[in-house]
Amino acid sequence: MAKSDTFSSDAKTAANTPFYESNPGAKAHVSYHYNPHTSEYHYGALHPMKPFRLMLTDHLVSSYKLHEKMDLYTPRLATKDELLQFHSEDYIDFLQSITPEKTAKMTGQLLSQFNIGDDCPVFDGMYDYSSIYAGASLDATRKLISGMSDIAINWSGGLHHAKKFEPSGFCYVNDIVLSIINLLRVHPRVMYIDIDLHHGDGVQEAFYTTDRVMTVSFHKYNGEFFPGTGSVDEIGLGRGKNYAINVPLRDGIDDDSYIRLFKLIMEPLITKFQPTCIVQQCGADSLGYDRLGCFNLNIRAHGECVKFIKSFGIPMLVLGGGGYTPRNVSRLWCYETSVLNDVTLDHKIPNYLPTYDWFGPDHSLHPQLEGRIDNKNSKKYLESVKQEILEQLRYLNHAPSVQMSEIPPDLTGLTDEEEDAIRDLNEDMGVDQKS
Ligand SMILES: [Zn+2]
């Protein structure tokens, strides 16, 4: 286990983080938002996205007794009105009404209009599935906004490809965009950090013209790899110019280069932008041996990126994302849950875990995941990417300040039905209604 501390200190970075008061004695208040129904849906037998990875994750988290460290919430589904905060009504109506039976009778034209196909099939209950994971992310934002949580986790969220008008890359509803919209009601500046293998295109696109959200994505890029975007010269537009940051990487990046680059880029970005809230998408397909992946990252290295961001002491929404080798996805997210709770876990997975057999033959939380793919990221290449981004950063003079508009009244997160019920109850009890 001594090896586990390889990435734990970075004194120089810590010493150069002046504006956040670190309070090492104070433990962050962490909440965990999980609706178990989310793991019961199926995209189809051959589809790489397996929602049951969320059940495996939850089993691991509870077998390590991490549940005892956090506030646990079983969130309600997002309402249609909530989904419409970003998505178009046409698209949400379509999602709500389509079924596999109806699909069989539909024209290819209508299906392709809504980008339905192999990546984003129509499956039973997909509207509910989307409302569940989006509901969990929104629940997490409410706990951050109210100050009940410093760090709020939803491993079922992080579906970063979904667009306003259509699904994309296994993502139907963009819970990240919805969450950031909610956070912007009270937070002047939100930073989005994406360490999924794929470019966080849906989130970047949604906030491409605003300086209130800085999007930062580390991903594989060669112009063809899905979703095709994410080159270093996509920097934002209008007021958002220079507030989109892209870190394009080649196949096979290893732990040391990834962590080094991540810290060298994130530290000055955070210091300069001064986000008041951070949303981190922790897609697990950037791990080595991922079914769809091509990086060489180990679980500890991925987790180091979460630990580093946590060290700034800024409120965090932590989300899942991609990840197509379920046993490693769940190992990663369990490990990252422990990092966020400042808990050290035994690398041996508890043998009373109901899904223990999934983690054989080693039954370790930290299998070796590097070395499958040649590292095509030369030192020179990574240096040039870093230089280009630091150059972009020079154009950011200071953190933009905003006129905060009045906080909308719906931040309690109550549905209309719930509000009606409370009103009825108050009327029954003779409470004066002033509104
Ligand atoms: Zn991905």
C-alpha cells in the first residue's frame, strides 16, 4: 500500500494557491445522491453502456462502509419542466412518448431527426431513466446551493454528450448542463472539468458564449474519434471567448504525464477564474483496459485528479460519465468516493460483498491497468499543448464579476404538486398565506 501515496503531494502547487483559505482541520460535508432504480434499465444486450455498473458501484461503496460517512439521498425524478430548462420541448415530448414498439413502425427519417440509432437506441423506460439520473444531479445541486453539502456525488450522472435537441453518445438528457444552469442562479462563476475519455461537447456547446462557465475537457482527440470535436483551438465565442479549454490527447497516455499535465493546467485556471463552484465529470473510460478506451490510466491516477480539485476547498458537484468495463468503473467511483471523504481503503475488496465474484481473480480495488496501449503522447507534444493553453489563459485578465439577478423562487426544488400539497396543508392548519 506504500505505493498508494505516489501522487499524494504536490507542495509547489499547494504553496501557489493563494486565494482559497485552506482549512485542513475541517472535513468536507459530503452527500451521496443515488436512486437504485437507475441501474435497472438496459440499453440492449450488445450495447456497451451498462447501467448495472451503478449497482456494482453502490455495492462497493456500502461494503467499504462509506455510506456511513455521507448524507444519503434517494432523489426524486426530474420533472418535465426541469428538463425543459435546457432541452427543447419537441425533443422531450418525443423522449416521453417513444417506445420500442412505436419505433418499429416509424420512418427512418423521423428517427434520424432525433439521432436515434445504434449509439442512442430507444429502450424501455428511457424517459424515466433519464429523469432519474437528471433528478439525482439536480438534487445534488440543491444541497450545494443550500450549503448542506460541500461535495455532492451522483455517479449516475455526467452524461455530457446530450444536446438541446437530440441525444448523442449514449446520453439522452444532459444532467450536467441542467445542473450548471441551476448553480448559476446563485453562483457567479462555475467551472466544469471533464476527465472522461471523450470530449465534453454537449456542455461546452451549451456554455460556449458565456464567461460565467469555464469548461475544461481532457480527452482523446484526432479529429475523428467520437464526438470529433475538442481541438485546442475551440476556445469559446463572444463573451465566452477563452472560457472553453480543450486538452487534446493521443492514445495511451500514462499516469505520470496525465497527472502532471492536469495539475499544471488546472492550478492556474482555478486561480485565475476563481470559480465559486466546480462540477467535475469523472468518466471512467479514460482508465486503461476500458472496453471502448485507449488510455493507460490507473484508478489511483484518475482519483488523483479528483483529490487535486478537492484540495482547493471549493464546493463540488462530482458526477460519473462514460466507463464500459463495469468492474473497473465501480472500483474507480468507489475509490473516488473514499478520496472525497478522506478515507483510506484497504485494496482488498471486502469478501462479504454480494457481487464479490465480479472482482476476481485478484479481488483488488487497484488492478494494474496500464501498458495495454503504446503511449503516443511525446513529452514535446504534451509541452506544446500545455503552452498553447497557458497562452490562452493570458487573455483572461481576471475573474468576471456578474450582476447577480434575483434568486428565483423555485430553488427549494419542490414540484408544483408538492407546493400545492403544502399550501393545502397550511390552509387546513389555518396558516396565513401571503404570496
Ligand atoms: Zn466517454
